Amino acid sequence: MIDAMETTFLPYLLPGDTIMLSSGAGSGGSAANVAALDSWLSKLQPHLPAGVAFEARTSGLANVQTIASGVGSAFEGIVYDYEPGFEPEFSLNFTTTLHEFENFSRICHAEGFKAFGYPFSAPLWSAGDREYGWNVGELAATTGVDSLQIQLQGAAHESTKTWNSSIQTLIAQYAAYGLPASAISVQLTLAAGDPNNISVGAAYADYEYAIGQGVRQVVLWWNSASIDSVESLLALIRG
């Protein structure tokens, strides 16, 4: 997967793009590997355009602390993966979630890194989770994070209608806290075998809708089985 970014995807990468490298973010609570993160960045950075940023993704506040204390300063910030089964502090209780994101922000900022929250999104759009009353605008505005990258891939997999309505919900929640749509970042998934995988056509339509509503960034989650699909999507976006 590292090789694809410096070969297949290289013609589509521009200054201002961001690459997220992950360690310690799998299900089961694996430990973050700082040496691996630094090694991957060192391998990639010389081959990519100047101005491409790097983030280190992990789960669990213990791993956040490990990365913040040890990873190289070439990383712009740390991504806190907050979802069931991946993150030991995860809770659907929104008050608890706010507290955990405050802790995350403090750890990152104390070590000079930006704090990028990466929250689960089902409480925005899933009937079974709306009862928990999550407000992502509040999460973005009050916990000290530099920004959120919202895991909206489940809404995209559910339907285009669910994706579109979730984007509108996010815009309204951000606006209630004085934040513009341009502060929003959302995820799509192009990863064969992943339960949230969607087609290239659906991903492009969802991307176009989000950007058309003023959303600043769409994060693409992919895997090695979907390199051709990712290249097709990038060609539509950047072609």
C-alpha cells in the first residue's frame, strides 16, 4: 500500500493533500509502533510533492501518548480513531465522549502535535444510535481538537439519501457552534471486502455532493485490493 502512494497515486497527489499512516488502530488493542510510522513517512516523503502532509492514526489514549511522545515532528498531527471495537475508551454516552476527546487534545498539544478526532458517525444517521444525542458540532467546537475527520462511510454505504442527509445534519450542527461547512471532513470507503465498501460511481457522486455543499475534505479509506478503484476515483476527481 505504501508503494501505491509513490507510484500509482503519485500523479494525482497535490500540495495540501494529506496521507494518514496507521499503527495501533486495529481491533483488539494492538500497540502503536512509532518506529514503523517514522519509517513509512521517511520512505514516502522524498517521492511526494512538497506540501503533502502526514498524520499518524491510532486508537486508545495510551497509543496516542506513545505516538505523541515518540514520533517524528514531520507528522502534522495525530488521528484518534474513536469507534466500537477499536478504541478502549469508546462510549456511546456523549458526555463521556466529550471528555475523552478533551483528554486526546491535551495529550497532542502538550507534545506539539495537532489533534484530529476520527469519530464514529452512526448516532448521526442510524435509527438505533440516534437516541444517544451526539452533536458533532459540539464535539468539534468544545473539546480542543484542531478538527474532526468524521467516519461517515456507513451512511454512504446505507444509501445516497442517507449520505446527503447526514451531510446536511453535520452542516447544521457545525453552524450551531459557529463553524462553517468548510471545517467539515468526512470519510468514504473504497476497500474490497470492507462492509462499508461502495462503488467508484457512488463514491464520486458522494464526493461531489459533499464538496458542493462546502465540505472542505473527503478522506478516502482504501485497501490493497482496491488500488484500481482508487485510481479510477482519483482520475475522476483530478483528471
